Amino acid sequence: MLARLRNRLAGTVVLVFQPTEETLTGAAAMLDDGVFARVRSAEIHAMHCGPFPAASSW
């Protein structure tokens, strides 16, 4: 989809994949590693791909 729309999009698209998302430790590790210090974004869109309930209580 992004490739087909590339002539209509401005800026840079960065794909970030979160490891160990299921255990909630991946996000903390990425933040500790400074992932968003290296890549500044105007928008972030997320997609939950696994067969897990969305907005589950922790």
C-alpha cells in the first residue's frame, strides 16, 4: 500500500517492530535502548498482529 501511494506521501516512513510484545517487556527495552531518540516521528500507528485480545487487562 505504501509503495503504491509513495507519489502522494511526503516524508519518511519508518517501520518499528517490537520484540517480546506479548510479555510487555519489548517496549521498555526499546525505550531503554533509545529507539525514539534516533527516530523522531510526527505520527505513530500501531497494529496488533497476534491472535491475542486487544485492550486486555494486565
